[in-house]
Amino acid sequence: MCTPDPARDPAEATIALILNGTDCRGFPNETILACARRHDIYVPTLCELDDIDHTPGTCRVCLVEIVQAGRDEAQIVTACNTPVREGMEVRTRSRKAREMQRLQVELLMADHLQDCATCIRHGDCELQDLAQFVGLTENRFFDRARTEARPIDLTSPAMVRDMRRCVRCQRCVAICRHHQQVDALAMEGTGLDRVVALRDADDYPSSACVSCGQCVLVCPTGALGERDETDLALDYICDPDIVTVVQFAPAVRVAFGEEFGMPAGTNVEGQIVAACRKIGIDVVLDTNFAADVVIMEEGTELLSRLKERRRPTFTSCCPAWINFAEIHYPEILPFLSSTRSPQQVLSTVAKTYLPEKLGVDPARIRVISIMPCVAKKDEAARPQLTRDGLPDTDVVLTTREFARLLRREGIDLKHLAPSAFDSPWMAEYSGAGAIFGTTGGVMEAALRTIYAIVNGRELDRIELTQLRGFEGVREARVDLGGAVGEVSVAMVHGLGGTRALVEKVLAGEADYDFIEVMACPGGCVDGGGSLRSKQAYLPLALKRRETIYNVDRAAKVRQSHNNPQVQALYRDFLGEPNSATAHHLLHTSYEDRQRALTHTVKEIWDDITASMMLY
């Protein structure tokens, strides 16, 4: 007999059926696919993604052969949306099922560009895996002219949309519409001309897209990906007249080792430093340092706003959230902190303060940023974050791009001995800076410092566990003492929850002093630029998150204001938090980019219902 699922009461499995010759039991309304997986029987899938409840049945790859009770003839059905029935016999690997699976994959490949070796997902592609599984040895139906005529969108500074590689699984549409609730993507056209398009827009700049990159995480092929800048980074690294400065984000060190087969959540900070030196980077710095600086600026700004009774204050570290506010809710822009993100703070200081310390011409500095985030590319291109027409951040590489760069240089991270930072200026960080990488971390880091400013002493319990958790929206009341007293705070991750929270704030149904927003579920530990998982959306967040908390616990200094290099920065260069110099260099402004609704409710409904049907 097959092993029952421990998550459900076996007594509820009342439907008797046969799976590949073995007597099994299924739950009422359970699909053949779910039942097969529960009994450790593999059925190939492509469009389906279980952890976002996406089973559109469009790829037709999960074909199995069934014989219904009381019937003799066999049928071929899709396992993802066919429920088990009493007395049903299911054959997942019969010759007929295998032939039909192979034919379906061959048809999917018919208008899919046949250049796997140059695709960013080569070797990590779910369609390649399927072709291997079904034993595909030829592609009789490939139409190169039709395939190459499908659109490629290069209008975003962050992402590439290549419909020559799309398999119409609609995962990207589902994650954007139902989970992030941005609804920037839609299915357009029919038959072989059906593609993923930008809703009501001809290009990314005029669309509702916020560059969160969650669509990239769920794409099974190379149809959606980051805009690759590894060659530009190498140009800078190899130029002897340029001083290259690399920074990497809090979450990168706990999510990067997985790219090289290391256990999820492994802290590879030292190996990243060593890899940067090995490829010829001149100065290796830590974005965690800049996170500590952000706390000094944002915390001081928050205290000022509380005294002026300007409430609430929203955090400003997440660029996809900034895009979301500008495009979807520009009326809340006055409530956003004006402090730049850690990436932009470090880049600015690296081109102003650091050249003085190094004794080099600032014009020779190029900042390469390694981020778990696609939206950081978009942020680096913002006109507000340039100086004399040049960007403060010159290149942003996602963790995936950085992994590709290291492989091009013949470096395997897991065989690299770790190195320590050696910069005496912008590499030390506190535990507070480290926890920026997970949801709730910015809030906790800020309150550690604000409490010390208000009371002249440190918090007795440094870990604010009431701010931790993985619920979509979390609320807490924290007593900061002194003249501030108790403050009401909220933390939200994922833009679906963010939309609901912003709506409540605007309607006067929610009353907070301070709100942290992270566009990606889990925060930066599951950013759109991090490792993609086959057949899963966010399987690794909790392991990465726990490692980040352990980095905090192991830190010699756990509050941003106690970071000696941050203290030196203010003493030698900025003066004090929110000084004229600090405000000029480390703060920014926002722009109303609201998109007008151009489609009717009926058109929206027609699109939603059409996307759930076979094309």
C-alpha cells in the first residue's frame, strides 16, 4: 500500500483507486496529480505551480491514461485538473501516456527558440528537463520564421521579456495578478500568436510594472529574465584606469551559495569577498554598512516626523515598493521616508567620501552592486540618483548574474577559501544592518537605534521578537519610552498585502506611526534576482532568514549607531544624521507616475476568464 500524507487525516481518503498497478486511496476532490505526488509517483508538469495554486492546464504535459470504473476504454486526461474517482485506474507511464507526453512536449518546442546553449536558463530550464524526461530526440514541427517573429521587449532597465522562449504557462500572469496584485501582465492574441504582453502599454516605462521580478522567479524557461550586465561589469574590472568598488547586499550572503550546490541558507560572505578579489575587484565593501547609515538617517527622520505628528512614515529601502507607490498610489508619496536605499547610500558615499580616503580621482570610481533584486537595476537608472548626469551605481548584478560571471571566470564558490573584508572605511556592519535582508528587519533595526536616541541607553532585549514572523501583515506596539512613548508599527511583505494595507491607511481604517514595506514575499531573501527554484515559488526563505538572524546574533555590534565606521563617516564627513550634507547626499525625492485605468470592468473580466481557458 502507498504511504498516506501525514498532513491530512488518512481516514478522509475514502476514494479507492489504482495508481500504476498499486491500490491507493485519494481524498475527495483531489486531482490525479496531487494524489500521485502524495504517493511519490512522478507526473511531468510545466504550467502548474502548486505553491501558488496555479493549475491552468495549458501545457497539457501532465497527460496520463485512465480507465473509469465500469468502462473498458482508456482515456488520456490532464492530471492537474482531473479529480480522482472511485474505482479509477491511472497509468502514468503506459506507452500511450508516454507517447502523448512526448508529442505534447514536441508541440511546445515547435515555436520555442532552439538556441538553448545561449539561453540564460540553459541547464536550469524546466522545458529542457521535460524534453529529457519524455525522451524527445527530434522536433519535427519547429517553425523558425514564426518563432523569431515573436516580440522581444528590451525597454526595461531591469528585465527582458522574450516571447520566443515563452511556453504560455501563465505563471507570470498569475503571480503578478493574484499574488502581487500589480496586474501588469496579460495574455494577448490567440493560438500560436498568443503571448504574454504588458497590460495597456507598449513598453515597460509606460506600464504598471514595478520591476519586482517575481514573474522572473516563476518563469520555467528563459522567457523572462534580468537584463544581463555581466559583460559591462567585466569591462570595468579589466580596465586598469578604473577603480572598481563592489558592494553586496545583506541577503546575498545567505542565498548565493545555493547557486553552487551549497545547502540553503549557508553564509558565504567570506567566499564572496574572496571571489571578488580573485576576479580583480579593487575594493570590496558591504551594503550592510550602508544599511546602518540608512538607519541613522531614517531613524532621525522618523523622530522628526513623530514630533510634527506627520503619520505614518513608510520605509524607502525597497525600489519595487517605491515604484509601486509612484505608479499605483502617488497620494502616499509625502509619507515615504526620503532616505535612499542602502545600495544608493553606499554608491554615493563610495564616490564622495571613499575617494578622499583612497586618494583617487572620483571620476575613476565605478560601483558594481550585487543584489538579490531585479528592481535595483531600475533604481540605479532613476534620474534622481545620478550626479552630473552619471549614475551613482554603475552596474547592478543579480545573484544569478554574479554566479554566471564567476563561472565564466572558472570559479566554483564552494571550493574557495573565505576572505575577510580589509577596508577600514565602509565594510564593518552591525547585526541591525544584517537583518535588513528579511521582512521586519528594517523595522527592528530602526527601533533599536531610535530607542537609544530617545532614552540615552540601549534596549534591554535587543531582539524585538514581536516584529518577527512570516505573516503577510504584522502589527505591533512598541514602547520607545521618553517623550515618544508607545508607537504603532506594521510590517508587510508582498505587494498583494501591501495594496490592502495602503488602502486601509488611505481610508482611515489603519493608524500607524511607522510601516515597513518589502515588495517580495519574505523580503530580500526571496528577491526577484535570487536563485530560481524549479516547480516551486519560495521554498528557501525560512532557511535564509534564520541564517540572517544568526549573523545578527554573532555580530560584535548589534545596533547601527554603534558601528565604529558609521561613527567615523559622520565625524569626518557628514556631520550628523540629517545634516545639510547628509540630506544632500543620502536623501532623494519621488515622482507621481500614476497610470490611468484604460480598460473597463467587463474587459478585465473577459481577460481573466479567457486566461483560464485553453487557447
